[in-house]
Amino acid sequence: KAGVTQTPRYLIKTRGQQVTLSCSPISGHRSVSWYQQTPGQGLQFLFEYFSETQRNKGNFPGRFSGRQFSNSRSEMNVSTLELGDSALYLCASTLEIRNTGELFFGEGSRLTVL
Amino acid sequence: AQSVTQLGSHVSVSEGALVLLRCNYSSSVPPYLFWYVQYPNQGLQLLLKYTSAATLVKGINGFEAEFKKSETSFHLTKPSAHMSDAAEYFCAVSPMDSSYKLIFGSGTRLLVRP
């Protein structure tokens, strides 16, 4: 069974640009979550989607957005990039987080903003 | 609000020695608890999870954790460290509520000395 797939794995952008990251969940999983990981802030929750609906959003500015498609694949977008957006962005999927809470993570997309 | 505290950002042990990574949670209701491991440049991998079935939980790679409600703790142990155990370990709690997210501790980096 294929795991969570994130693309691209690495990318470099400059300040002011925008970026789109993609996540394909494990087949059958309908809940997709995104986390930002930085050395200073650790793992921070960005948002969670279930059946194309955003059910919760973390404390991030409006520049961070996401969506989920009917096949459960998800994308997140960061506009007007800032240096502080450099991070590892992790996507995770699960059948329904309220049932077990267990998340299955992808390998992440490492974003560097110059 | 629920939180997770991991004592010690870095733990160093000799190969073959006992590994003990500490985790305390704050919750009035026993939650679901997890330990994840992250190897360099990779995502998070589930080591083990507590879901109220048994207080002593065995995970992969010889790790286990004991849920102690009276101490609100969920410490991770391994009897004998191996060089391949060097990684960052995260304790997490699932509130199992409408927040639809896991709450992570700040992580503990395990160093294994030869």
C-alpha cells in the first residue's frame, strides 16, 4: 500500500513569490492535515481537510491556504513568501482523525526562501 | 488546552544503554497518545500509540511506552540503544475532539555514542 506522497521534495523560492505543494494521501484516507516544521517553532498545525472541507485552521496568516479535491488529494499554497516561511512542510493522512488520532506522514516538502 | 511536554531537547546514551525519553501531557480525560520518530530529511514515522487498551504499549524497533494516568506521563523506553536509533522523537496527543489535529511536543533528539 503506497504511503503519503508529497511533491516536490525540495524547492527554492525567493521572497515575494508563491508556492504550491501537493499531497497524495494513502488510498482510502479522507482526512489530510498539513504541518509546518521549523527548528525554532517545532511542529505547527496548519490545517485539516476532510471530504473537501476545511475543518480547522492553525494560527497562520491568510497567505497560507489549502484545498482538498474529490479524490482526497490536497494542495497548500503560500503566497508572498517571506524568509520565515522556510520550513519542512509535512502532509499527513488518516481515515478519520477523531477515530484513532493516528496520522501517517509523508516525507515532506522542504521549502527554502531566499 | 491540552499540551505535551518533552523533558530534554537532547538525550545522549551509549550504544547498548537504556533509552528513556520523557513525555508528560496535560489532560483531564485520558487522550490518545503517540510517539513518532523522525530520521534526517524524512517525515514522521509512528513508533507506537496508546488508545486505552493497555497501559504498556509495545512499538516497533524494540521501543515501548507506559501510560501512567496518575503521573500524566507516557515515557518512551528501549532496553538497549542501537546506533540506528539516533533520530528525533516526538510525543503527541490527540484530543479526540473537534480540533482535528495532533498536539506535538517539542521533540527530543537522541544521540547514540559508540
